[in-house]
Amino acid sequence: MATPAFQFTTKAIIATFGGTLIKLTHDSAVLGCTMGANVFFPPGAFGRSTPKVPVIWYLAGLTCTGDNGAEKGFFNYWAAKHGIAIVYPDTSPRGSNHPGEHDAYDFGSAAGFYLNATKEPWSQNYQMETYITCELPAALYSYFIVLDGSRVSLMGHSMGGHGALTLFLKHPDKYKSTSAFAPIANPSLSPWGEKAFSGYLASKEEWAKHDATELIKAHRGRDLDILITCGLADEFFIAGQLLIDNFVAAAKEVGRENQVTVRYAPDYDHSYYFISSFAQEHVEHAAKHLGAL
């Protein structure tokens, strides 16, 4: 293994579905704190250097860590079948201890929103976009050279679905595909998004840079193939936090309506019962683009 940009400490090595899940910690220079992450390696991949395996990044939602998807998402089963690794990063900086950082479930240490903050004091270390798109992948691909950094897809849930959509649209050269479970698809008009953007960003002019509905309007790159799944009994969909229809309308506005597939699932809620029920579809959506089907 090559020397990483920072040193990983392995906390656990766990056998699962014929593959290996490892739990890591490391000190992040970008975030200025110690972070945790989970990485799943498909059968036979852990500890080897070739042949390389493609990678899915799963971005979790509010109040979550890198453990939630790894332990409850049922992604590893399907990733093992297709020879894909999955990275489960944390959602937010940990231990910065800014005033009020730990007071709410939808802001601060529970809710990094996968953006680079520009308002003090959050701009000091709430730099999740740089961490997810640059620092952590560079270190992981250097340390675990079996991970193929040229074949990478994104998926996420809720706040992480927001992250998966926005980071894909902002950095299309880094990712082969994206999909989302019940994403916050138009955060500029969502109570969750309005709170986060007001707190993290120095001016309202910056909001559109982190809003998937605005970003798809401005997208001038390749054709898209975005998959979104949402439960019709999802309490946050019903309450107007997700606004998926706004994203679909924006795609139609710019002639990309055939490049976005939204599947609404009767009876399903916002939980990991919902996520695990549709894990196969999302892993296989990524696998198609990663050349792993």
C-alpha cells in the first residue's frame, strides 16, 4: 500500500457477504478534526492491488455517520455480487465545538450538507465538498490501490441525496453516475436547506451553487441518467422538505426530462427500511455506468 495523504487507523475488519468491511479513522487537514469512514471491499479485493474494482460513494443523511449505510443499507450484498467497493464517509466535521454546533439535528455536527461553508465560524472547517470530492478520495485511492479512482459513482439519502446530486452536477468529470433516495432536491426552498444555507453561506447568491434544481438548469455537459426513488408515505416528502417535483420540472425546462427517472414507492417512508428495499436498484444503476453489470 502506498503512503496516503494522511494516516488511516483501522478500527475494525468485518467479514460480510463474502467481502470485507473496514472501519477507519483519520485526521483531516481540510476539516481540522478526526473523521471516521467505512469501506466495503467485494470478495477477494481487500489487501490486493489488482485487478482494480470500481467504487460507489454513499452519502448519508441528517444525524447519520458513515456507519448507517454500511450497517443498514443492504448495499454490500449487491456490491459483492457485482464486484464493487463502497465508501461510506461521515456527513459532517466532528469535534469542532463552535457555539451551537451540537444543538440541532439539522445543522452543525449532524448536518454538514456536503458544501464548503463561507460564513464564519463554519468556514474554518465545514468544507465537506472539498473533503468528499478531493481529500478523502485521493487518500483512499492512494492507500488502497485496488480502488479504481477512474470508475466512481455517487448515491445518497436525504441530505446525502442532495449531496449526491449536487456534487455529481458540479464535478461531472469525477463520477460516472448518480442516484438518490428521497433527496432534498431543491434546498433553497426547503426548510432544512434554508436553515443550512443561511447558516453556512455568507450570501444568498451562493445558494444556487448548492441546489440540484438550480444546477441541472445550468448543466451544459454530457447527457444525464439520474435515478431518484422516494416513498409516498415519506413524512418529509409530504411536509415539503424534499421538493423532488421541482427538480423534475427544472430538468424538463432544459430538455432533460428523459434523463431523470423518479420512482415513487407506495407505503414506504424515509427510513432505512425503505433504503434497503431499493438498494439493489441503485447499486445496479451505478454498476451499469461503472461497467460492472
